[in-house]
Amino acid sequence: MKDRPVLYPRPRAGTRTGRVWEVADEITRDRGRRASRREVVERIAAENGNPATANTQYQYWKTSHEASAGHPPPPREVSPDVESQPVTVAPDGRLVIPQEMRDAMMLDKDGRVTARVEAGELRVISRRIAIRRMQRELQDYKTPGESVVDAFIADRRALWGEE
């Protein structure tokens, strides 16, 4: 039995298989969450690509994507999960979220959230939780003691001939 997942090499850019990975990366970046199989396959099919190839390559991309993300645990400072409870959606679309749930979501005072529907399920995330999730996912790429901002500025100055 294998003790670690199989990692698939990224296909070369400009190839049909490489395009599937590019689309998956684009959707993931644009939506702020991992691209779904359906989204990727539909987009490749709309580009006159082969849906079967898109399906297979999506699975390879997803395996590699999940392995690199490492599935971090939820942040410790977040309240424990709140059990399901009935809420009502008003005719005008307003949804009142109980206080216990709002506290667990770590909502800012402005109450702004990002929402999406996935497989008929409404998913709502606060900015604070989204930022913390992204920070956890990118933590493995950070070098201790290094400022990515300073490195970026130095790279740009070198590119522009200022250093």
C-alpha cells in the first residue's frame, strides 16, 4: 500500500491536457475556491475540447492541487461548529443568520460575506475566515524571516532598472 498520494506532473503549456490544468487554475483563482469538475469540463467543452480528456486531467489536477494545499485544519481561534438549525428566507431573499452562527463565522461589523451555491447548497464565508484560510494554505510557501513584499519590490526595481 502506498503511504503518499501519486502526484501527477503538470502537462506542458500549450497542450490540450495543459489547457485543462490552466482552466482549473484560472477558475480556482477567480472564485477563491477549488474549481469543480463540472466547471472545468464545461469550460473545456465550450472551447471545443474533449470532455473525457478534461474529466481525466481534472482528476490529476485535483490530486496535485490537494497534495500541495495539504488540507490544513480549521483555525484554532474559530468558534466550534454550530449545529444545523432552521432559518427562513424572506420573500425578498433576506436570510437572518442566528447570532451563534454569526459569531462562529467571525463576521466583521459591516456584515459583508461572500456567498456561492454549490450543488444546490448555499455556502457563505466571512472575509476574516477567507483570509485566514488563505494564509494557512500559503504558509508552507513562506520562508521564515523573509518579507515577500520587500522581495517583490526589489524584483520590480531590478526589472525597471532602478537598482
